[in-house]
Amino acid sequence: MSKILYRLGHWSVRRRRWVLAAWLTLLLAVGALSGAFGGATSDAFSIPGTESQEAVDLLEERFPEASGSSARLVFASTDDTPLSDPGLQAQVEDTLDEVADAPEVVTVSDPFATGTVSPEGLVAFAEVGYATPANEVPEEAAAALEEVASARTSPALQVELGGEVGPHEEPGHTSELIGLAVAVVVLLISFGSLVAMGLPLASALIGVGVGLSGVTLVAGFTDLSSTAPILATMIGLAVGIDYALFIVTRHRQDLAEGHTVEEAAARANATAGGAVVFAGMTVVIALAGLAVVGIPFLTVMGLAAAVTVLIAVAIAVTLLPALLGFAGRNIDRWRIGRARTGSAAESHHTLSARWARRVVARPGLALAGGLAFMAVLALPMLSMRLGMPDAGSQPPDTTARQAYDLLAEGFGPGFNGPLTMVVDLTDAADPDAATAQLSAAVAEDPGVQLVTPAQPNAAGDTAIVGVIPTTAPSSAETSELVHHLRDDVLPDVEGATGAEASVAGPTALLIDVSDKLSEALPVFMGLVIGLTMVLLLVVFRSLLVPVKAAIAILLSIGASFGVLVAIFQWGWLQALVGLQEPVPIISFLPILMFAVLFGLSMDYEVFILSRIREDYVRTGQARASVISGLTSSARVITAAALIMISVFASFALDVDPTVKMMGIGFSVAVLLDATVVRMVIVPATMALFGDRAWALPGWLDRVLPDLDVEGEHLIEALDEDGGDGSDGAVGGPPAGDRELVGTR
């Protein structure tokens, strides 16, 4: 692989104008296509094989008028005057008349006729029905409903909007800008040059532009979660800048050693570029592996992020060498302070060198301390509860949160997450009696506040029954109620009546998502860990390295989960992060974090261990190689981690708890992985095992292919050949084409 990347580096530098033009053309073309054919994202999803999804499918087949979506208009008196007051009641009815004429609205309930007025008479709600699922309701229709609610609010009457169909807020770009600003500062400190700083940013922005335009284009042809573009942006910026940082750092080291611009770029592509390709493929494998979970929205989300990573890798090994060719020997121009090349002589007396010597001097103590610290952080994970945040976690000034609070105050928290019991009456001897018995059995459960009258379809073979829990939709008690009804309450009545009942609705669907993801996580983790261990075994030809890498990354994931539980579920520091109230850990976040971070941590694993292995192969001194390898790679890994952390952490400023949790979770995991794991646990383990760390049975060594990811054999061949590959044995450039015109 390193030979291919070496040739590709030479070719990209020599054809740099064509390479740059090709990527810019692709960016413009994908952008134009997404503008013409792209679509909006959607939060609707299906979960094949779950009880709630089967109920939804049954309704669409037999009871289509009940399979649409709804919004809730919540009315509240502001001065303790009952809503039955003629003046207030007239305002409510006028609002309902106007809503009935709004686009796409098919039904509007009257709270005074249906009895959806609180016992105190101060809060009421009306159901606004739509014929299509929430993701298919046009944005114009949702906006029109919001305009009515806003216009009808008066000093005496508060009108708020909740439910499935509501205002759609476009995400801002403040987070990305903050992350980029921090990345600029980190790159300036790392390189000390405006030109060197600009190259990773330029390549990353082009990659993110192509990736996001592609996501928008795909959204025009399939349902795509609203989280997918955010995830693609986070991952694209982070890996795009990091991958370029690795290659530019190696390129400047090769320049400092006297190589030509083209040769330095080609060598950087063959060495650091090889590590980038390997790490990128690990991320892609992990993200694409989300398909095994069997949840379509998560599969699409993972594939969108995986394609963004692929684009980042392709740009790093093609466009970046071309940009290095444009920069030439002016890469350190416009210096800010002292331009640093990262050469061995320069880093010998650095802080990282002193740190490496301290860790290697007492590896047992360092390893024990690192493991104990990570274990303490991971302890809260033992009480982790998966779920989905509801409108109660939204900022207090949003209409969804206002509607949530008013309903909870007027009727009880369960009204914010009603369940729907879908009854299949095909085999029932007496459909009416069966429905009545099922409703009565459910109503007797202490976790149920109210059961609404059954609504049969025209054929009489299907009915829906509303079930209002006593607890909030995201609470553990509601999840327990759903399982209790399914497993303990309904089966006996079904056996006696011949009817089949399913507990469904948005709340039950989200509970099913959490259950399915919890079941899939161990299988997914085993698949990704096993495959990655095999890859690491082939790359580093060591039995210890893959095992250590798997354990270390699991420590990072476990500790980051523990921090998330402490902040979001226990409520520690919730005011500091802008969280309104404790929420469960988002159901898809653990499996998503594992997929992303397992791959991203391979960046640091490959970059550190490739330098350690390179020195060990050359010197045969295990502990000295750990010191030199950590010293030469610590600075770039620290810079790369700071960039990733800043990009991820900037998304913690988002008001959406889902985005906030993703930003904090990813940033904490990278912080722990790049500091405690890479700077303490990994070097301590390698030093403690010494030569045994690189042990591999002879028969296995002969069986395994030699990928030469870090370009070790290639560099040896180049050095033996005189340093530039001029004899063509490894694909070097023609003798007359080794130095670029105008770059001296």
C-alpha cells in the first residue's frame, strides 16, 4: 500500500493543477445537484421487527385515517379565569376555526366537546390531525400552524404548540465556526506558519462541502435523520483536519531532512498517508457496521458519516499532496513565532520527551494509575439508562417546552407521551366485548392514568385505544409500564378473547428503539473489535498490540459513557452545559459513539505505534523506542486531539439535547483517549512488556500478509537507493522531474 501511496503522492504533486481542479469541480457539481434535487431531513423512522412497528403497519393497512400524525394546541388561562368563561371560550373556538382552515389539516378536536379540559378548567388541548406521517407534512403547513398559535396568544390566553407536527428549527452554524476558530489557533501553535496552518483547513472544508452536499442530495431520495448532517459535519471536520495534520507534519519533517518538495510529499503520503488510510478504513468499517443493527435510520446515518470519512481520506492522499506542491518551500512562510518542523533534534528536549522518559522509568506505576483513573470515571456507566429526550428537555422559551409543561401541570406528565393500543379483532368472537375487556384490564394497572374509548375502523376488524400513563414519556417507569402491559397484562385477555393487542405510539416506538439497540450493542462491539484486532495484528505483527488496543479503546468508551451518565442522567454540572433537566442517555448514542470513536482512536494508535515500531525495528531497544516514538508523535497527536475536541465540544453549545450529548460524549472520549490512554497507558504497557510486546509466533508471521502501512520497507528501499527512488524500483519520479519548478 505504501508504494501505491508513494506513487500517488508524486503524481498528485506533478499534476497538482488538475487534481485541484477536479476536486473543485466535484464540489461545485455535487453542490449544484443537491440544490436542484436535494431534500430536507426527517426525524421519522421505522424499526422493523418490533411490536410498535408492526402496529403501525397494521394501521396503515386497515385504518389509514388513524395512521397519520397530529399536533396539539394547548390553551392556558393566564389569570386563573376558567377557560369556560365566555370570552376565553370564544377565543379558543375562533383559534380552532382558523386552524381548521390551515393547510393539510383534516381534523380538529374541540376540547369542550371531548372533555380535554383540566379539572381546574385552566388548561385545555385540541388535537390537530393530518392525513400523512409527520415527516411528510410540508414545512409550510407546520409553519402556518405555528403562526396561528402565535397570533392567537393574548394577555388573557396562552396558546402553545406541541405534538408530532411542530415548528422546524434549522440548525445554525455557530458550533462549526467555533470549532474552526479553535482549530486555527491550534494549527498556528503547532506549525508556527500561516501557510502550513491553511492547508489542513482548506482540504477539510472542501471535504466537508462535498460530504454535506452529498447528504443533502441523498435526502431528496430517501429518509435521512436530521442528526445525519450534524454527525457528518462533526466527523468530517475532525478527521479532515486531523488527517491533513498528520501528513503535513511528516512532510515538513522530510523537508527538514533535505528532501525535495515532491519527494517529501510522496514520502509523507506513503508513511503518514498509510496510517491515515488505515485509520480511515477502520472508521468506515465501524460506521458501515451499523447496518448489522437492523435499524434503517441508524444505518443511513452511519453510511452518511462513513462516506464523509472516505472523502476525507481521498482528499488527504490526493488533494493535500497537490496543495503541498503549490506551497513548495514556502510552506513556512508568514511565520507566527517560530516555525516548528517537528524534527527529532527539535523535539529531543521538549515537554513530551521529558514526559515519555518519566512514564517509561516507572511503567508499572503509570499503568496502574491510568487504569484506576479510567475505572473511576467509568463507574457511573453501571447505572446507564437508554431512552430518548422529550420536549421537557427543550429550552424553557420554546413553544414545545411550554406546551409540555402546561399539559403536565394541567393533566399529568403522562399526557405528554400517550400510548396507543392497536387491537386486531380478526379472530375475536365478540369484537366489542374483546375491546372492552382489554381496555378494562389496562385501566386497572396502577401505572395507567386514563384509557380513552375504543375507536374501531369501518370494517370492525381493528380498533385503537388511547392509554395515558401516570409518568413522563422518558421516565424509566413508562418503559417498565410498556413491558408490563405487553408481557403480563395483555396476554391473558388475548387468550380469552381471541383478539391481539399491541402497545404502540411514538413513546412505545422509542422504547423499542432503546431495547433493540441495547440487544445489538454487544454483537456490534464484538464484530468491530474482532475485525480491528485482526487488522492491527496484520499491520503491527504483534499479539499484544491488538489486545492492548481493544482494551484501551474500551476504557476510553467506558469512561466517556460514565461522564455522560453523571452529567445528563444524574444531573451533575447540568447548568454548566445548558441542560434543562436530567435526561436518559440517547438510545442510539452508545452504539454510534463506539462506531465513531473506535475508528478515530486508531489514528492515534497507528501514529504512535508506527513510530515506536519503526525505531524498535531499527534499534532493537524496546524502552528507548517507546521514548523516541512517543516523543516524535506526542506533539502532533496532542494538536490533533485538541482540534477534534474543539470541533466536537463546540456542538455542546447546541440547544438540542441530542446534539449536546453527542458533542460532549465525543469530546470527552477523545480527550481521555489522547491523554490518559495514549500518553500513559499505551507507553507504560509497551515499556512494561519490552521485547515481548512485539512477539509473534513464526508460523503466524509467515501466514500474515505484509501491508507495510507505515511505509517502513519503502523508506528502507529509498534510503538504500540514495533517498529518492530514482532507479524506479519503488515507483520514484523520472530523474529530471524530482524538484518542482519555482519551489526552491
